[in-house]
Amino acid sequence: MKQLLTVWALAGTLCLLQACAASPDSRTDGQNSAETLPKNSPEQRRETRKAFLRELKNSREWKNRAFVCAVVPPLSSCRHLPDELPPDGRYEDRLSIVMTPNEIGHAAFLLLPFRRESGVNISVSPLRGKSTSIPASALDLRIVKYWYQDGTAWCSYFADPLQQELVPELLLHDENLIRVDHERKYNYLRVGDSWQWISYPEGIRYGWFNYVKAPVRDAGKLAAFSLDPEENKKFFLTVRLPDGTLPGNYEGTLKIHRAGRELGILKVALRVLPFELPDPRTWYDIGKKFYTSIYMPPLCEEFRMADGDFKLVEKRRKAMYRNMRDHNLLYPLVNRRNRGDLPDAEAEKLFRKNLEWMRDCGLPADTVFGGVGNCDWYLVFRKPEERPAGYEENFFRDVDRDLATIRSVMGKETEVYSIGWDEPGMKLLVGQRPFWRKLHDRGMKILSTAKDRHLQYGAYNEDFANYAGTLSPESARIWHAMGNRITNYANPHTGPENPDYIRRSHGMALYKADYDGSCNYHFLENGAGNVWRDTNSGFRTFAFVYPAADGVLDTLHYEGFRAGIDDIRYATKLRLLAEEAIARKNTDAYYAGKKALRFLALAQADRVNLDTLRMEMIEHILKLRDALSGTSRNKER
Amino acid sequence: MKHHGILKLLFLAAGCAGALSAQAEKKDYLAEIQKHERNRNRPDAIAECRRALEDKTLDAGHHYRIALHMASNATIAKDYELAAQALELAAHLPSSNRRQENAIRLDAFRRSSREHRCPVSLKIGLSLLDQADLLTEKQRAEFFPQLIWTAAKTGSHQAFASIAKAKSLPEENALELRMIRNISGASPEKAPGIIAANPAFSRLAPNVRHALLQRVASALLLLNHTEAAEQTLEAARKLETPFRRNSCTVKAQDPAPPGAGGWILSDAWTLGGSGNFIPYDQAAEATLAADATAERLTGKKKNLDFYLKNTRFHLRYDSEGVHLFLVSGESDLEKYRSLNTGAGSLEIFLSPGMEREDYYQFIINLPDNRIDCYEKGSFSRHYRDIRKFMKSETLCRDGKMGTYVFLPWIFFYDVLPFDTNSSWRFGVIRWTPAGGITWGGRVHELGRMGKLVWEEPGPVLKRKIREKIAEHGIAKYSRDKGRLLEFWNDPDMGDRNFARNILAPAFRKLDEGIAAYRSGKMTPEEFAKTTLPDLMETDLLAEELRGSHLMNKFTGNSGNPSSEQGE
């Protein structure tokens, strides 16, 4: 073991000498990491990687090794392309994770192979603490799958079908669920026993991909994988602590092996923090909840794809809702009852069941966004005398029925937000007034996509405004002045794979801009019908996840979203403790509280290193806990 | 006999009355159905149709009309199975004119197909085959390709056979079916040969051939003949006009004119520049309404020629950076100038490479020069905040707007074109009062953007560029270093352990690099590779070091284990 560690240390030194590792450690180790920083063309970067591995392989120490390992920030804004050296990689054998007991922790690393190997796998050991341990089952390793997506991949949700870019996106146990043809830049999806081409050009008409019934299945745990000297392989580790895990330091290993032969070992160092995270609250008012919502795939379509099989829909939806809860996505927009698309009794059953599934999977029942119709085109644009007799009465009878269903499942006190017409023009906004009034009469509230022009024609009747695009703290202040709330979408929509971008824009940047939450578009949608094909009528597939027969497949940027909301939970914890410390009549506690708040207030959410921000927040929280627990020796003021 | 005659009359009268009564009932059914239809009450209309169809007193003609009502209502209610049943019923009832029936059938086929109800859609479509000769030519041109696609989507070879037998099948679609059959029956590599060997195919116009091959490829893909589909698409691609990317050579001019005024006073105001703008695709322009994040002026393409002729740009670089000057003619300039708004905007895209590079997007509103930047990533060592570096101004003169944009080399220090040896992607879209015109494709279409080819600078200019970037880096670092050390050494606010043991050594290393560069021991090229990135990003460097330091501290990798140990 000791010998192995020495080899790893040597690898680190060699890598630092020859590669582009811009790691903080490398700097403190006295190596100038930037010495050979490849800032050149893709070809040159490829050559740099090859030269680096060639040189290492020719050295005595590395002659018989299978690979070198680079630890990378798990939600880095670098793409870590398989044929380049990772610009922010640290060549070491130790993965470090710091997390609270009610959070999901993560780490990532790359293997840079010296030779071709197949049938490789990784065994995870339990993590041992001083007096207790965390079972190996708490750790889940997945491969970060690289595939070809539209030309704007990593950056934008707009489509550019004319180019294809290789990007990391899917987190898979079985890397062979997707086959990638690098020469033609094509992706193939394994559907049952066959491969489906999912990179076909725009001229091809495919129609819908029935993702409910298609046998697309990932393995339950990390499956054997291959190593290719031409490509780095990236891994994503998540940790879900069992209930009752004690705070403290734990250590374990990841053993990389093939056919019983050990190829290398990585250490895992985990710190479980001695506090839990609260639900996120807003920056402008610590008493107000920060909501995490998203537009949802159409339930009726899924039901139809399932050929009316309730059990199949239930299985999928429950897996999806549990997954959403684990990713801090707690208030998905509730699908409306599909009148006209399904027979009435079936539509009612599906509507009610869906609410029950959400509730049973642990999504909060205090607030429901959606679920109830708020007006329709016919009501807004036809004068009463032009409408069929009883049309409006029927509409509101249905509203009352749906509201009653929601309250019977979620609770009498549930706050129900009806969703207004999407991105309404001003005529439509004005046209909705009488109907919104009737909803307010019924004790409901309104959420509407909005922009500053709504302040001229509406706003007084829009309880929650969902703004598109760039964040505007000025707009937030105006809505808050009315006691209304504001959330955000399309900054960006789901789709761009860069996890740091999503973590920031739907996390700390949103929080610090005084918004009340995220209500993005869309959890999974492709207007052209095949969610596996990237182009979608001018946009890319909107997806936080991809569909599998038994649930959903996570993506790197979806993990970014979870981390973004966890950042807000840490900030909330810090603020709650700071307020408590400030209220104490003790100067040390008072100062600790003020320092923590000062730090958070000064943090530039649009550019700060979010991993460092997290670490600093933890440092402040621990200091605040110390101050509050009376370890401070200062006298009371 | 007389009585017999009276009886006969009575029978006749009773018969007439009965007939009249039945007629009245029939009218009632129809009136009721139509009332529900007027009220958009499809379920009740369908229920009424069912009742009427079960009424044996109605004649076949009435049943036929009611069946059509039922099919129509079921189609609108999206109950396509019921619509198919009603149409099946109607098909077996006598009628002298089936045009309306066919219209309903076609509508049900279209709608069910649009809603991805392929099995029932196929059933309805196949039921129209016998009557397809009654469709107009335009309807047939839509119907048959759609039906073939639906057959492929459902994997129904039997349906292919039925379609092939249809009397009114257009020759082009018959050819399509033959190609699907022949290619799917052969090994994939034979697909190009099968296509080329077909004389009927060769006689078609290129655009028809292209569309046909795309349809064949779609069907092959749906039938899971993936390789054959790929081969067929390759054949289709050969019929496409190759895309020609706009290109612009960026020349050195040291110094370039400073500011919009400088450019206006130069020849560039009236001469030269890249001007091959084309109209923005109108259909694509309409879809931009769905982009809720940016506001763009769209128009009806009237007077677009004026804008096409009067829009161009110049690009130059010098030792300071990249200079872009856009000349935008405007016939109504005085109106917009007095309002300082309304003349549209210039939407600019820029990516410092042809692949693997993130891109920047910003919109300059005219003539007020208000700039909206749209980030396409999070700010990091490799993606920076363009607003902090860009300078821009718009001046109006001679019925034209001159917009100047300057981006310094310090913004691109790690992707200098003569280091990467790479061209850049660049796009300008001018949103005019008459609509959009573009040099480089649609918004966000990196694949169709123009190409900037960088003229290699001479050795003197290259050295000057490097020196200026280096001097900026050193000055910036000196400022940031002082601030950072002061903060982290602060006894109350900082962390002296971190400042002394981690930050200071990292800065010493950078100081050594600077000293080596200053003394000539390190070339500017070496300096740019080894030291400059950390000088330019000292704050980020300190954050990285700090994050790592705290992580080590928390996980017990710093020699100071935490107080808890799995307890």
C-alpha cells in the first residue's frame, strides 16, 4: 500500500511537471503547473496529452501501471474532453468529500489509461470512521458519458444542428447504453437488443419516441467498462448517507480491477458535518421559502404511451418524483387534468393519482403550482354572448372540482397557484383579469410568466411572476414591494450541459438577485417527439434527465442544479445561525454572526468559485456553532 | 270498391303522417346533434349520434349522415378509434356523394397522425385508399407520403402492400415504396447502387429526388434499417447545395482608428468592408418570438434591399486588441435619432475557435448603443465577463450609423489566434425596421457562422501584443496580490495560516516568474504559458487555493484532524 502511494505521489509530480494541471495543490507543491499549459488548438491539446502519457509510460515507475488518475472538481465548468488533459485536474489518489447528513455528496475523477483494458470494474469499500462505518452501498459510482450534441452544446439551449460537439452529459452505470461513433459524430441508443440511431439529421422524420414503453435500461450498479489509451474515462461518485450517520471523518477506498487483478486504488476521505441543512429560504427575507419548481412532461401523453397502463405510469412517475426530491426539485408544476384527451373518469383518476404519487414520494404538500386551469382562449377572446351557453359556468365547475381534488389529497390548507397563459401578450394579460379575479375569490393564487411590462397592465393580480432570462434584482424589488414573489426561467432553459453554469444561475446567482425561486422550462421535452435526438424545432431537447424504462437517467447539469440549491441551503443555514448569534448578548457571537453575513453579502455569486464559497460557508457555520455553543470566552455584553 | 278506395286513402294518409312524424324525429336528432356541436359539447353530440344510429326507423341515408357527424365529433374530441368506427360504418352505407366523408376521413387521418396515434391513424388512412382518387392532387401529395410514413412507424409491411396497390398512388410515391422495399431487402452498402440504378428516380427534379430520399431514409430508420438509412441520407446529401461559409480576413493595422469618430473619418466610412449580408430566414425569424429572453425588431422584409446594400463591417487588429466597425445605413435615421431608439440592433456572436470553444453573444441597440450581453456559461478562467472588457459607441452621420466595438487582447489572452493557429466563428445579424439580415446564419447557429481568418502579425507586432498583455498582467497582479495578502493577513478577518503557508508561496512563485521575464531569462512566449494565466486571474487563483486548503482541513488532510471522528 505504502509503495503504491509512493507511485501515486510520483505520478503527481510527473504530471505536474508535464501537464497542464492548474491545481492549487500543484502550486503549493512548488511545481509550476502552468509551465506547459496547453492553450493551443484541439490538435495540439490532443498531442500534449499523448506526449504526457507516453513519457510517463516510458518511465521506470510507470512502466507497468494501467492508468494515471486525475481528481477534478465534480461540477467543473471545464468540459474535460476525453482526448485532452483536464485543465483543473489534480493528479493524486485521494477523493475528498464534505457533506451534511441530509445532503447528497459528490466527487469526480478521470482515469487516463496507458493501455487498452476491457472488463474493468471498481469495487467500493465501506468508509470507516473512528467507531462506526458507512456501508459501501451508500456510494454510487457512475461513468460520465460523452456524446455528440448540437453545435451550441455546453453553452446554450438553442439548436445548431449544423455542427456536433462532444460533451459530457449522461451519468450511467453501463457506458454501453450509448454507443458513440467519433468518426461520424453519431450516437446510438441501446433499446432492448437493438441500437437506434439518435443523431439523424433534421430532414429525417421520426415522430415520437415512446419512452414509457421502450426498453431503455441502465444497469443498477457500475458495470464493467473498458479503458482506451486514446480516451480519458470520467467517473462521478455520489454519496447518500444512511439515516443516523454520525458526524466525523471517514475513509475508504475504490479498488480498480480487472479479472481479479488490481489495477489501482483511490482513497476516499469523507467528512460528515455535525449539522443538517434546512430547506432553502430567500436572501432578501430569511422567513420566506425559496421555491424550486419546473415544467413537467405531459402526464396524459405518458399515460397514452403506456397504452393506459396505470401501473406502468405509476412506477415511472414515482421513480421520477423520488429522483426530483433527491435533486432538491420539490415543487414541480402539477399536470392539469386532461379534459378532452381522456374519458372523464380516467382523466379524474389520473389527476388524483398523480397528486397522491407526488405526496407519497415526499414532495411537500403545502403549496401546489398548477393543476387547476385558469382560463382558456375561448373565454378570453370571445365575448360572453358569443360563447356557448353555460361555457363559463362549466369551466369554473371544473375548476372547483380540480381544486377540491387537490385539497382532498394534499390538505385543506394547501396554497394552490393556478398557472396563467404562457408568455401572454398585453391583450391576453388584460383578458385574464376577470377569470383571475374569480380564482382569487376562491382563495387561489396566480403564477404567470411575466416581464416588466406586466407592471403596467397586471402585477396586482399576479402573486408569483416567472421572469425569463437575465436576472433583474430591480424587478424583484418592485414585485416584493407589492408582497408578490418572483421566480425565473430560461436563464438558461434546461439543456446546456455545463454543470457550473446551471449550479450558479439556478443557485447562488438567483438567490443573491433576490428571487424567490427557480421555475425553469423543462424537465424533459422535445417538441419534435424524440427526446433522445438533440434538435427540437429551433431549440435543443430540454432535459434535466433522460428517460429510462424504470425511471430517469441523471445528467451532469442536473447534479449542478442539486448542488446549486444545496448552496442556498448552506447559505440559509449560515444566515439562521448568524441571526441567532447576533441576537445573543455576547460580543464574540455577535461578531461571528456579522462576519458570516458580511462574507455572504460580499460574495459575487456570478463569478465566485462555488466550491470555495461552499467551503467558506461551512467554515463560518462551524465557527458560528462554536460561538453559539458557548465555547467563546467573551463575557456577555 | 268505394270503401276500398277510402281505406286506401286512409292508409296513404296514415303512411304520410307516419313518414312525416319519422321525418320530424330525424330532424330532431340532427337538430340536437347540431345544437351540441354549436355548444362545443362533443360528448353529448356523440351520445346523440349513438342514439340515432341505434334507431332502426331511420333510413340508411340518415344513418350515413349521422355516422359522418359522429366521426367528425369523435375526431374533434380526439377519440380516433370511435371516429374510425363511425367512418367504417359510413363506408358500408349507400351514398351518392362521398366527398364529405373523404374530407372527414382525411381530417381524422391528419389529426390522429399529428397526435402520434399511429395505429389508428394508419387504420383511418388505409380506409381512405379506395376513395383516394376523389382527393385533389394537392391532398394526394400530402396523404400518400404521410400514409407511407405511418406504415413505417407502425412497422406494417401489410400496409405497404395495400398502399402499393392503390389505383391513385402517384408515381413518385410508388417509387418511394419500391425503394424502401428494395433497399431494406438488400445489404446496406448496396443502397447507393439501388438508388442510382433507378431510371425513374433519375428523371425527377433534384429537389424532388432529395425530398424522396429523405422520406425513404425516414422509413428505413423507422423499420430499424439504420445503416441503410444512413447510406440513403448520404445519397440525399449529395443533392444538397454545399454550404458556403462567409469568411473575413482580419488584417493588422497598428494603430487602428480609435473610436467610432476615428473610423468615420477614415475611408472605411464609405468604402470596403464585408458586406455580403443576406435576408434572415423568414420562417426562422418568426420562431424567434419564442425566445423570451431577448427582444428583436422583426419586420415584413419591405425595403430590405436598402439595408442589404447599406450594411457592412470592418475588422482590424492592432497591438491593443480587436477593432470592429459596423456601418448601418438607415433611410429614416433622423426619426430614430430624435427618439434615440427604434433603429433595430446589431446582434453579434463570437467564438474564439471553430469547435470546442464557448461563445459570446451581445446585442447593441441602435442608435442609443445600449448593450445587452447574454452569457453562455459561468465566468471562470476560460470564460470571462465580456462587459468588463468591451468598449463600444455608435455615432450617426450622413444617414448612417457607425458602431465601434473594441475587445482588448487581454480578454483573449489564452486564445490568441497566433497561439491557437485557429480561425474564429463570428456572426452579425442586423435587426432592421424591415426585418433581419445576416452575415453568418441564424441566431446561435455556430455551424453557419462566418469564419474569421487571422492574418499572421509580423514579429514586431506580435512581440508588442505579448508585451502589452504581460505588462497588464503584471500590473493587475501587483494590485490584486497586495489586496489579497492584506486581507488574509488581517488578524481578525483573515487566516494567517493560509496567507503564510499557501498564498504567499504561490505569489513568490509568480514573483520569480515576473523577475525572470523582466531580466530576459524567460521569453515572452514562455512567460505567457507559465506565469501569465495566474497573473490575469489572481482572485480565482486565491479562491482555488483557499477552497483546497479548507477541503484539506475538513477532511483531515492538513495534519489537523477534526474534532469528531465518526462518533
